[in-house]
Amino acid sequence: MQPVIFFDGLCNLCNGAVQFTIQRDKNNIFRFASLQSEYAAEKITPFNISPENLDSFILLEDGKVYLRSTAALRVARKLNGLWPLLYGFIIVPPFIRNAVYNYIAKNRYKWFGKQESCWVPTPELKSKFLG
């Protein structure tokens, strides 16, 4: 199964991050699902993660779940270009990385806005989205 990125489908920053990832995922590695989807509830609930916890970026990869900054760095590692270099930040302790992540997540609606409904992918991108 391909890695799945779960994201807040109402968050403009999160939707931008998904579009950013799609543009740099030249090897078609990732699939995507909003945290508001039934698919997310089905796949992440067994890991004791509530889909209502919309402030987390979640990566399901090889039967394991990665959250917040760890998930983002693992995604960056598989993108084309120089983005894999960001994975070097994995050596920074998670409590430091996640403090920065949590600050941005807490303010994302205020800084970037929020949509009334989940972003709908174009027909060309629809196959990348689950649920």
C-alpha cells in the first residue's frame, strides 16, 4: 500500500501543503485523505488517533503512523528536488520540532484561513485521493 497523508481538509495551509507535495511527488508515491473523511476514521482510529484531532499532519506508511513534524520530514524525504535535505532535521529532538509545528498548527486558521468545505481535487488528481 502506498503511503497516505491525512490532512485537515478545511485548512488553507494544509491544502496548500497537499498541492505542494503533489507537484513534487514525481514518482507518484503518496495518496491523500482529509481527516474529515470516513476513510481517515477507518484507518487512523485503530492507532488511537481521533480524526477530530485536526491539528495534526498524519502519515500512514508501512503500517505505522507518524505525526506532526516527523510525518512532514518523512514526506519531504521522498519528494523530488532538494526537499529530501530537510530530513536532516530529524536529528532535532521531537519535542523541539513539534513545539514549532504545534505553534503553527494552533494559528493556521488565523494566519492562512479556513474553507467552508473540503477542497475538491481536479479530475486529473482525483486518483490520488482516498475516501
